[in-house]
Amino acid sequence: MNELIMIKYGELTTKKDNRKMFIKILTQNIERLIKEDYEIIKDNSRMYIKCNDALKISKKLQKIFGIHGISIVYKVNNNYEDVLNKSLSIMDKNKKTFKVITKRADKDFEISSMEYSRKLGGLILKNSNFKVDVHNPDIILNIEIRKEGTYIYTDELKGAGGYPVGVQGKGLLMLSGGIDSPVAGYLAMKRGVNIECLYFESPPHTSIEAKNKVKTLASIINEYSGKVKLHIVPFTKIQEEIYRKCPDNYMITIMRRMMYRISEKYAKKINAKILINGESIGQVASQTLDSMACINEVTNMPVIRPVATYDKLEIIDIAKKINTYETSILPYEDCCTIFVPPHPVIKPDLEKARAYEKAFDYEKLIDECINNIETITNFKEEKYEELL
Ligand code: ATP
Ligand code: MG
């Protein structure tokens, strides 16, 4: 293994224990997601990965949260000749101007960073056709001098940022086949939340294609953590009871109250601390502030809504970036879209909602749902793509 990648950590806090935890979980996440041969070398400010195919691995690293920047670096001995030769060999000859930026982790080194940059810059000028431009250079030649050697690199790929998935514990994402909830899951993961997903299906009113679509979405967001699980709730009986026994205009309100109840109960069972969903203020009747308050009333668990304040177009931009959009727009019905009443209430009355839902024994049905949840963990073995 003779190639080397340097990783700059993301939003690393300065508190020592948190830092240790951050680096430990980031390392585990890298180990889970990178299957090629490699060796990790780390210290408190940088991580290095020795490998054979640095370009391919760098691309994969771009999906791992907690990484700020990724560079393919070259390590040479701490002497001017080696540094100069390696620098000249990696500077793109199609470009004209450059600037040297030097950092010294080794503070005992003989001269200051500025002096070093100037001296190396002078040597490059003498030995090539490049010109110096300190304001707008074509090439930034980064030099990091450490005790064990000098690291040289010119380009930096942007990392995914955020915190490593897992530093914040677990959250349960209410994942539908729509555009919003996969984006909500991605944004929560970016803050270090380890996600498991809950999907409500109502066969035969919802189809196998709708379910497969959600599996695909779960597998796409799993690329950011490798730890995603998808739990599928058989929701048909509750939906049919609501349809039969509750007034049309309260059907959605009550259905969502049931979803929240089930989500909270199941979250506790799997040790998730929060619920996450793709609700966005005002998007539909069930997402007016009045509706949200009436629906949220059934749970004490924190409900995080990462896209609550985003415009639909902003959500779509993220969905395209993370590759969920094309799957989300496939036209399969969701349990929210069947039995949709023509005029759902937009200012539901809490007392009415409570009274209407007493029309059936929902506690019993909720327990039945939870006992019959099917869990999918290994997305790679699924053949659902073929069905789409
Ligand atoms: P769209 O992107 O089309 O708005 P959506 O999935 O956001 O689709 P909404 O009706 O807006 O659909 O639902 C709001 C939120 O409720 C979703 O983002 C999701 O978190 C949750 N939700 C809705 N339907 C389901 C379902 N069948 N299973 C799990 N969660 C669901
Ligand atoms: Mg929505």
C-alpha cells in the first residue's frame, strides 16, 4: 500500500473526551463503509489512510459525516530536496501560478512557516516555469511539516461535514416513500444521529412497489452510515378502523396520531431517544401549526423535523444531491394518500380528535402492530431494485 489519504476532521470540539469519542466513532464508520484494503493512522488533528486506490477511497470517504476535507497526500523526508522534487512532480503543468502554504506541527523545526514557504517557493521558481501569485493562485501547494516527515498535497475534496453518525445516539425516522423524509433522515445523520427507519404500510391498499421504494430509499441513506435498519409496520387494521369509524375530515389527524403513538412506543423499545420526520410547516393540511400541535400531543418524546422550515424546492435540491429524488418521485401510493378525504381539517380540535379516536380499541391494535413489525437490516441482499 503506497498511496496516502489525509483526512481533516469536521466540527471537532476541543473537549478532550468528546474528541476521543468523535475520532473513535469516525474510525468505526470508516471501517464499516470502506471494504478495500487500508490501514488507518491517526492523531488528534489528522487521520491518514494508507491504501492502494486513494482516488476511489476518497470518493467513498466523501459520504462519511465528520470529515471536513480529504486530500491525497505524499509523504517525504524532511529535507528541501525531497520536498522540492515531490512538489514539482505533483504540480499540474497545465497551470501557471502557485502559492505555498506551510504548516508546522513540529514547532522545533529550524525556520518559521512563512520563511519555509518563501524558501520553497524560491526553489520552485528556479526549477520550473511556474510563477507566484499569492492572491489568486492556480495551485495551492500545501506543506505540513511533522516530526515523522513532510506531507505535501495540492487538492482538497470537500468532506460531508457534520458529526460522525452515532456520536449522538439513536433516532427513529418515520420514513415514507416521499421526498421529504429521506432528506430529513440525511440531515439528522449529518448531526451524528444514528438512524433506524419506521415505515407504515397498509397492504393490500398499498402495493409491494410502494414498499420496495421505501427499501430503496433506506438503502440509499444507509450509504451514509451502514447501520440503517428498516422496520415495517402493518398498519392496515388501524387505517380501516379509522376509515370505518371516524369522521372523514379527521381521518388524517387521527391516522397521524396513531403513527406517532406507534413510533414513540417502538422508539422506546429500540432505545431511540427522538423521533424524526419529514414534516414541513404548511405543506399539507396535517402540517399546519394547529395540526402539528394536535398530532404531536400524543407523545412526550422530542420530535425533530429537520426540513420543517425548508421550501419544497430546497428539499428537492438536497434530495437530488443525495440521490433519493429519482426514487421518491416514482408514482406509488402511500398509506397517507389512500382514503384521503376531500376536506381534511386544517385546524383540528384536540377534544374532538380524542373523542373520535375512542370509537375503536386502538391500544390493542397498536400493540398488535408493534408485535408484527418486520425488520430489514441487510440491504445488499435484497433484490428489490429488480422489482422497481
Ligand atoms: P412528500 O415528500 O410527498 O411530502 P412525505 O413522505 O413527506 O411525502 P407527508 O404526507 O408530507 O409525506 O408526511 C409527512 C411525514 O410523515 C413524512 O415526511 C414522514 O416522516 C411521515 N410519514 C408519512 N407517511 C408515512 C409512512 N407511510 N410511513 C412512515 N412515515 C410516514
Ligand atoms: Mg411532506
